[in-house]
Amino acid sequence: MSDPSVYRLNSKEVARATEEWLAKRGVTKGQIGQLVMLLQKDYFPELTLDECIVNVESVLSKREVQNAILTGIQLDMLAEEGKLLPPLQNMIFNDEGLYGCDEVLALSIVNVYGSIGFTNFGYIDKFKPGVLKKLNERNGKDVHTFLDDIVGAIAAAASSRIAHRKQAEREAMEEALSGGDSGPDTP
Ligand SMILES: [Mg+2]
């Protein structure tokens, strides 16, 4: 592959690898869906877990999200294997609080559905519910420095998607009830 002109990106391969690596690292769509449920159930009491998972799948279908997941998981794994250069090796292995690049990478996922994802991401990062608690348990062997932020970011992005779509549904309903385009402001 020394000639760059022969490189061809295989999008399906990227999507498949993302799904496979998330599973290998112990994270399921259902677990991320539960985080979404936690973030959104107060705003949309009728929301189901299946609906949350559908929104998680939609986030996972985005290439920029897949890229962030693969990059983060790879760095976690290299840290587990002790293959990073010092001092980065120790910073990622020990989830150094002042490192911060794990959160920055995760923000590229949060951004996919607009800025309201930031609030959800901040909340989930602070309280670390569900699968995030498990990912943050340290056993001196497994490293999830990047993956915990990535999973939180996927849940935050899926929550934003739900919020945007529910708002659009509500507006469409209100418009239909008020007689379509012939609302009071229409001349
Ligand atoms: Mg982290």
C-alpha cells in the first residue's frame, strides 16, 4: 500500500469494525440505550428503551462517530499493552485527570447533533451511571480512558437526536392542529 492512489476506504468495513470493537470491549447498544433513557425519561415519559437503541444505532452509523470510537479504543488497547511512548503511556494507563484528550475526542461525537449534547455529556461524565461505572472501575489491567468518554458521548448525542426529533414532531402536530400553513400569522 505504498501508492496512496490505491487506497480505498471501505465504509462498510469501518462500520462493521466499530460494532465489533465496541462489543469486544464489553459495551452493548442496550447499555448505551439505558444511558439515553436515563437522560431523557424525565422529558419524554413515553420513551421506550427500543426507541433509545434506535437512536444509538443512528449515532453509530455516522462516520465521524465511528472514527472517534476506533481511535479511542485503539489508544486504550495500546495503553493496556504498554505500547505507548512515555509519558503518554502512564497518563493514559492511569487515566490522568489533567490529560483531557479523551474528552476532546468524545466531543467530536457530541457535536454531531448540535450543542445541546454538551449538557447531557457533562451530566453523564459527572455521575457515571450504568455501564460508565463499570468502565471506570480500575483493576490495574483494563484501560477505558477513552472508551468511557466515548460511550457517554454516544448517549449524549442520541439524547440530542431524540430531543430534536420530538420537538419537530410536536411542532408538526401543532401545525396540523392549527390548520397547516394557514396559521394566524399567515397573510
Ligand atoms: Mg476518560
